[in-house]
Amino acid sequence: MRDLISKPIICVAMLTACAGVQQELKAEETLSPEQSQFFENKIRPVLIKQCYSCHSVQENEREGGLTLDTREGIRSGGEQGPAVVPGNHSQSLLLKAIRYSDSKLKMPPDGKLSADQIADFEKWVAMGAPDPRDGEGGAKVQYEIDIKEGRKFWAFQPPTAVELPQVRIQDWPRTEIDYFLLAKMEANGFDPVADCEPNILARRLYFDLVGLPPAPEKLAQFEKDYANNAQAAVASLVDELLQSQGFGERWGRHWLDVARYAESSGNASNFAFPHAWRYRDWVIEAFMNDMPYDQFVRAQLAGDLLPAQNETEQAANLIATGFLAIGPKSLNERNRQQFQMDVVDEQIDTTFQAFQALTVACARCHDHRFDPIPQTDYYALAGIFRSTETCYGTIRSVQSNHPSPLLVLPADANVPAGVASLDTSRRAVLERQIEIQREQLAELSGPDSNIRRIFYQSRVSQLTGELNSYDEQGTPKLRAMGVREGLRTDDCPLYIRGEIEQPGQMVKRGFPQVLTDKQPSIGRYDSGRMELAEWIASPENPLTARVMVNRVWLHLMGRGLVTTVDNFGASGQRPSHPELLDHLAISFVENDWSVKQLIRSIVLSRAYQLSSRMDPENYRQDPDNVYVWRMPKRRLEAEALRDTLLALGQNLDVDFPEGSLVAQQGEGNVSFRIRGDLAAGDVHRSVFLPIVRDEIPEILSIFDFPDPSLIIGERSSTTIPEQSLFLMNSEFVIRQAAGMSAHLISKYSTESDRVNYAYRMCYSRLPEPSEMRNATLFLYVYGKEHNETATWAAFCQALFASAEFSLR
């Protein structure tokens, strides 16, 4: 491959096969959803709790001339200079203060922040100190909450049905969706571009629905069918893809982004979640089987309380509640009450961002600054989750102060174990290792033995945890992460400024007032989760259908009708097509909450099937394509890129694997036990790769995999040098190029046939004449010094490295 790089002129000719497409991938000029999420979840709460009492415009406190409750204040700083210099640790005085590295500058003065909190601030500064406060077009801060007035906000009003709008170009719309879009275009002086070519449409459908490119043979058949009856061919292909296993794997991964799925606790003590994979598989199967979305909601919030027809269904319902259990956890927190309330806070935040697109958790320390959500509403919800027992597992060990039980699945549930049985010899090995570690522990003495004592104690905990995961016959115990009703159910006090040392009034369990004028009747011995699940999944809830419809629209059209997909509140954006959003939400409910039917209705629209060609005048007036006059080219997500490479290299294993590599590793602190890329040799689809917080597989992290500790409805999309370097130098990519090379050589004997087929595999099209000439020249020059296999492998890798390969 180094020889290939040494011939830049030929490589450039190959890599410019898709001239111009890179121009579409312009840098974001606003904060990404992930950046905003990080600030709201990790930075703002600490500033409020630890800093605002002395450095706040609103509190009228500006010690040292420093205010930290505005973006301008934190960057301009006070008497000593800027508190934060984006991207620069050494010049950011805030970091210096919270690290306690200067005896004259220690903040907060009454006690150092935790190691996790300091690490969060360091990460925040390194990423450019993204700060959504006081941004242009942002919502104005409100301090007096008027619930009645707040209910007038668009998102809190029920969706309203309207008649299809009139359009001038009567023969353009194919579906009801098209009428809404075309009417908006015509009202603003836009004309849509032409339809895309059938090969481009097939590529778009394959990637959007199953996350893989069409095989050349499948592509040829679709083009033939399309020529005979275009829309019948499209409908047939859509139905075929919707019924495939790949659909569940593709769309299940979208939800796992929102559910902040991971297989470890994260933070300073990063302990494994060996049973998290069950929730992952449940999500994939739910999308494969087109589980009605209202049922999908109920199962994740209260599956343990739902009736079941048999033990298999009961097990699935229990596994579904893993949604509430898989979040990040600070297991090294010493205060048990603080740990509990942090878990509750994370569950409230995830539930309401995922299903309602509301940042309710912002009301933990004070009334919500933007939305009509008082602090009492937060603690009404906190009572529900505090009355719930969260079963996430982990072992007690150094830095793991809060182990919990796991849910026991029914014995006859017919669910996979995920790990191999324990044979007699392995049991003997474990028992002997435990005995040895305890003997060595007993022999330790003196102050210098502390580190070794910690090691032996941790090792005993880990080995004992592994042994206890089997019964006496060596059969793995069927367990899952999830939640169940707590032993004690009660209301929660309002903690003043969110501090557990300052409990205030008791708050009755209930829901945010702005969304309902009728609070639930919760039994004395019930948590209220069932009532919460029913309320969120109700057709009368103004947000649930809208939020999910918007998520689906984003993944198919490249831009949400509400661009802030995780925030429908006042600080989020207003819908670009409110009537269409409501129309889709109402149809979604009327079609029994079918996600597949919703997707089908969108991809069969004419708008979805538009070309990506540029119209200069339209672009000048609407560069963000708000009016959907074209289909934007979009980069492949990390999983789709990896799966495509494996598929083209003839190495992709499409079988549904059992368990997870993390489950096979067992219990314990993964930071000390996982070295290198745990997923390096795995050839299953990427949704099944191990997702360990802070140890994400390289190919995923380089290509914008989201932070699994955050709720991410829309991923960031970057173009950075590391991505190109990975495609040129990674051993993984080189292996796939070799596999594709061998396939081309075995399938075709002539050079032109191989080039044509390679282009169809990689780009779903044939090469242009100029590209064929460049390919011929490259193969001739490179082939003079290398054998046939190496020459074609280099050619394939050059195709992988082009901009077009990473687009759909």
C-alpha cells in the first residue's frame, strides 16, 4: 500500500472519481446535538450547583468580576483573565482552579470536584467549550412559570389534522407527504429538482433501510424492473428490505443511539455490564417484528409490570426495561443517597429526551430556565424512579461501591445464555485461583502492601463473580439488566439546589403539569412507572408520536422537520413544516404505531426519490434545504461504512450472533482488562460490536460514533484527516481490499469487466470513460511491479478511499 501512496498522480485521478461531492460536507456552523448534550448533562449542572452562588448575573454575585452563567461571561473571565479558552487547557483558568493545582486559586473553595467532573470539564474545553447559552436565536430565559400560558406552546398542543394543501403542479405529488412539501415550495418560489436515477435510488434505499449497498446483481434486477414499472419496482424493493433482518439491525442501531446503549458503567470506575447485550438484541428484534411503537414505549418503561402470555414473552418484557438500567453510573461515589439520586436523574433525562424530546432534567436544581417545568415537576418524577429498583449488576470491588442484583429470567423462557457452559475443569481452575488469591491476600502485611492488597481483592471479586454466574451444573444463570418495583415506594422531597443535604417539601408523584391537566392516581405500594408508561404511550400525549415521526424523518431525509430532534422545548427549533409533522403523527397513530408503515410512506414519496443535483438559485435562497427541493448527499455512519467494507471484502458474517464479547470477558473493571481493539477480529455486523464506554472500537470512533453516555438522536458528521488515513493504512481495510480483489479475479477474466463490476460494487454505477482510462493506466503502471492480486487489491483500496464511497 505504501507503493500506491508513492504514486500520487495516479491515486489522485482515482480519488477524484466523484468530483464535487466533498463540497456538500461543509462544517457545521452551529453546535452539534452531541455538543449541546454534553454541556447540558455534564457542565451546566455543575456550574449551577457549585459556581452560580458566587459568579452569576442572575444571583447578582460577581466575585473577582467573574460570571459563569453566560457564555460571554465564562469566556471573557474576570480580573485574572478568561475562565475558559476553547481548545486550550493551559490557558483556561477554570481548569486550573478546579484541579487545585495552584494554592492561590482553588474553586469551589469548600471542596474539590470529583475526578469524573474534572475530566468532564477537561473534555469540554478540549472539544472547543461548546456552550448553547445566549446563542443567536436562542430562547429567552424565563423565571416565572405560567403553566396555563405554557400549554399554548406548539409542542404541548395536540396534533391537528388539516386537509391536503392545494398545489399548482398537480401531477408532481405521489403521496400525501408530497402535497405538503410541494405547497411549501411553491409558496416560497422553489421548484423541486428532477427524480434521481434508478441505481442511485436503489443505493439510497439499501443504505437507509438495511445499512448495506445493493449487490450488483440485485441492482441490475431493480433497474430492469424499474424500466418496466418504476413505482411498482420501488414498492417491491421497499417491502423486501423492510422484511429483512438487516432492517432490524439498521434501525435498531438508531434507537440504541437514543437509549445511550453501552456495555459498561463508564466514568472513573468503568465496570462491565456483561448482560447489556440482551437489551440490544431486544431492540433489534422489536424493529424486525415491527412492534407497535406504543408497545415499544411501555415495555421499556414498565415491561416488568406488563401481562405476558408465556415465559418467553415475560422474559422479553423484563429485558426491555434494560432501557432504564444501561446508563452510565459513577460506581465510585461514596454517598449511597447521592448515587441513587444521580441514577434517578439519568433515568428522568433519558426517558423524557428519548420519548418526549424535553430536557426535564434541567429542573433538578431550579425551575427550568426555558420551558414551563417547575422544580416540583422534576421531583414528582423523581419519586416514581426512586420507588423503582434498578438492577444493573456489577461486582463489589475497589471503586465499585454500589453493586446491584440482576433480574432473573424465567427458566423456560427459551432465551440464549450468551456464554458457554462451565465444565468441571474450568470450575476447578476458578476455585483454585480464588484460593490462591486469598492465600496471597492473607500473607500481605505492612503499609507497602496496599496496592497489592487492592489487586488481590479485585481479582477475588472478579473470579467469584464469574463462578457465581453459573449454577452447580455449570449452566449459565439466565439474568438480565432492567428494573422492578422497589421494596419501598414513596414520594420524594424537593432537594434545594439539587443538594441531598437540603431536603425540602415532599412532592407527590406525578407528571409534568404542562403536558396534562389530570395527574395520575398512583397506589401507595406502586412506583407509578406503569402510569407513566401508559401516559407517554397514549395517543393523547401531544409529543410521543411527533417525536418518533421526527426521528424517522431525520434518518431518511437527512434533516428533521424539527432540527433539534432531542429538544422540542422553547430552546429548540420550531418545525419547518408543522402541518406535515402533525399529519405524519396522526397517521402514525392511526396505523397502529407501525414504524415500518411510517418508513414505507416516506420512502415512497416523490420527495424521497429526488435527485441530489444542485440548483444554484434554490441553493442561494435555501442552502440548508429546509424546503426539501432536493435530496442531500449524506455520509455513511461508521457502522454502515464498516459493514460495507466487510461485505465487499466477502468477509461479512450476517448471522445473528449469540451474546457479546463483553459478556465473554465477564465481570470487573474493563479499563484494566481490555487492551487494544476488542472487536478487531469480529466480522459480524457492527451493531453487534462491543460498546464499552471510553473504549469504543477504532473504526467506529474515527467515523463519528456518538458518546454512549449521552442521548443522541442525531450524530455529528465530520470530515477529518484521520478518516482518510484509516482508509489508506488500516490493516482492516487492507484485508477487505484483498478479499474484494480475490472476488473480482475469480469472477471475471477481463480487466474491463472487473473494473465495471468493482464500480458497481463500490458506487452502484458504472465508471465514466475518463475513470475507465484512469483505472487502465493505474493497473498497467502498478501491475509492472506487483502481482495480479496485489494490483487489484490496491485498485480496490483506492476505490474505498474516495469521497463517493462514503456517501449515499
